[in-house]
Amino acid sequence: MQQNNHENSIRELTNISQGQRASDGDGVQLTRLIGSQQIDMLDPFLLLDHFESDQPNDYMGGFPNHPHRGFETVTYMLAGKMRHKDNAGNEGVIAANGVQWMTAGRGIIHSEMPEQESGLLKGFQLWVNLPKSHKMTAPAYQEFSAAQLPIEYADDGSEIRVIAGTTDKGLTGPVINTHVTPTYMDVHLPAGASFNQSLAITDNAFIYVIKGSIAVGNKGNLLSENQLGILSAGDKVTVSTNNTSPSEESDFLLISGKPLHEAVARGGPFVMNTEAEVLQAYQDYQNNKF
């Protein structure tokens, strides 16, 4: 049997993006990192938005009622609170270091509104595609507070908050997704620390630096604060703090998933496999079938 060339190989940075400034919802200011002209998508990831502001005018409008069909939304908060309501009667608040993994499936109408009038609001929203076989599944939620997300502590002072996937030491996050078997980890590295994580060779993966800067892979290419780096194929991710800033701590997200390799047809809040299915989604929404 021929061995895969990427087996036992370290993933390196292949593309670095600062994202694009954008406005969504009712005037919410954010940076679009995936789903932009720079990075259209990274199968199975359709969109990644980062919002961060302590100016109420940047976020108070929130995201009033809007529909979704055909994918999942993942909201991970770092600071502040976001209240979620939908047309099926579900309601809750996502607070700092809490996550909501929502399966829109065949259709849902919801709002996401800041649960605060001042202070820092900071977090991410990731869109994860659903396979054709599950695009019309029933809507569902996986919601976990900060206290419900496990943290792995290492001897060097590093911490890994695990939302999905399993660390190399065996700590598993609570989110279950059998379609793309995602990894979603929030990693803190103190000065001089390092991080290693095995990933499936077939996964597409990226890192987003929340704070500080990091050196990635054997090449040690630097990824700086507020940059997203796409990783090459391989079965291992290695990260260390930036040696040129020996006192600097770093925080970053590592996210990966199995690509679906299916046709993607997008129409605003709907992501299907064909344009006809997108048009049908608009008709169903207009005819109150969500």
C-alpha cells in the first residue's frame, strides 16, 4: 500500500489574511475572515466573522430576525453577552467563553442581540456547511457555558479550552458533529510555551491569533494578532510563542474539519447545493414555511 505523502508531516502556513472590515445585521461592525474576496471558503467552513468593540454604536443594533437554511452557525463569545431567540420558542444567552452550535437545517428564523448596553463585546461566528443528506434536517442546538467546556492544563502553563475534537492528551470537547468531525480549540500559551495537536490528514484547518503572535510549523513562520493562517496538509500542528518577543503571551483558535467536496450554492442566509434549492428556500421563507 502506498503511504500518504502527508502522513507524519507537520502542517505549515500556506496563506495569511487580515480579513476585510464589514458591517452586518443592523450595523454591527466586524472583520470577515472567511467568506470574503480574500478567502471565499475553506470547505467545510463557509464564513468566519470576528466582532470586537467597546463602542456600543458598533454592536447595539445586533442581528434582528433573519433566516438560515442548509448549514450550522457556531457562536463563541470571549467577552460580553449575546441573547438568542428563534421562531420555535428557543431562547438563551451566550456569555463569555460560552458557545452555541446551532444546526439551522431545513430552516430557522432567529435573532442575536447584545445583552448589554456598554462594555466590550467580543467573539466569533463560524458557519459550517451541512452535507446534502442533512441540509433539510430538523433544527437543533448544542449550547455550553464556560463552565461546561473542559480545559486542559499543561506543565508549561498553557491552557486548551476544547469546544470540539480531542487533544493529544485525550480531553474531548462536548460538541458532537459526525459530518465534518470538527476540531475547535481556544489555546493560551504563556511566554516560552508550545502546543502540539494531531489532526486528520484530510482535514482543512486554520489558526486565528486572538492575542500576541506565534510561530507555526517546522518553518516557524510568524502569525500575528488578528491574522488568520490557513494550514497545509499534514497530520500534526505545532505552534510556539514568538521567540523574538520572549515575554509575550499568545491566544489563538485552532479550527479544522473534514471537507464535504460538494457543490455549494449560496444566497445570503441560505447555503444549498443548487441555485434551484436556494430559490426554493427564499420561497419557503416568504411563504412562512420556516
